[in-house]
Amino acid sequence: MDLFSRSWAALRTTVAGLSDEDFALPSGCGGWQVRDLVCHLVIDAQDVLITLVTPASAEPTHDAVTYWHVSDTPPAGDDPLDALTVRLAAAYEEPGLLKFHLDDVGSAAGRAAELADPGLLVGTQDMVLTAGDYLHAYVLEWTLHHLDLIAHLPDAAQPPAETLAGARVLLEKIAGASFPTSWSDQDALRIGTGRRAPTAGERAELGGLAERIPLVLG
């Protein structure tokens, strides 16, 4: 729960510090500008709010690890929701409006997470899991998207060290294997999810895991 709050607060703070010109830069999400990614974060925040007020009565079917659907096929860019996100982002016209909406909905999502009972059973995407597991899964979402946001903004704030470490641990559990200990958390996250291709030396360090990455998460 604490890592959720820290990762989400850091991401929103970084967005708040962007200039209008930054919104037109490419992000680390293929085919998306920074403004498209920020619009996606608004939708994510809405999902958090909706899920935390959608109680479930059945037993948990998933946890923070199995919440993630893993594929080895990168997005083709033709997903209807992705296309809608780009259109919605363009409709804001002024970056300030997009910042305001993220701050408004994002703050509410952050408060809802802080107030949530970790043991509460919630339903989302035909899954049942505890609120604690659901929010822990989002630590990976927020941290990866923080890295995406600053991919072409070298002076922007990095994700907190503790959330990078927490996201790495979760990704390694999803992979069922550990990345080389010599790698930074950022490298493990970027290479593990296909945001950066490994060098020849890094691929050799991966051993058998090299054949299983990138892990495309959905």
C-alpha cells in the first residue's frame, strides 16, 4: 500500500512539473507522445477508483503477480482503446487541462487507496483479488509508466528507489526468475518489458531467461 502511494505521488508530481512543450515529446510507449501517456494515466486513475468501490463476494482468483496477463507479442498499435486514448489526449488541446484532470482524478485515486482496507475483496476484469494485491500490482504500472514518461526528458525526476526495487521484485516474480544482480532496477525493468533491447553482453548474462523476454504485460 505504501509503495502504491509513493509511486503514484512521484509520477503525478513529475507530470505536474512538465512544460507544455514536453507534452509533444515521444514517450517510452511506442507510438505515444507524452500527452497520450498522461491521458492513459487519467484512465488508469479512473480504473483504480472504480475497482476500489466494486466489492466482490467470491474468493480471490488472482494476486499481484497473476493480475498481469503476459504475452510475447508487443502491441501492434491497432487496439481500439489505445486509439481512443490518443484521440482523447488530442481533445484536451491545452496541456494544462490534461494536468488538471490528472491531478483531480489522480488525487482522488490516491486518497481512495490510502483509505482502502488491504483485505477488501474487489473485482476487476473478471478477476477477484484483495485491494492490497490490486494496488501492489499497480506499483509496477506506475513505475514503468514513470520510466516511459521521462524516456526523453533527461532532467526529469526519476521514480523513487524503493518503488523501482519493488517493481523489479514483482516483475521477477512474474518472470519466475531473477535478472542479473549487476543490473540496475531501471535496466531490469526496461529490458524485462521490452522497453530497451539488451546488449550482447546483457543477453549472455540473462542465460535461459533471454528466450523469455520481453515480457509484454497487459
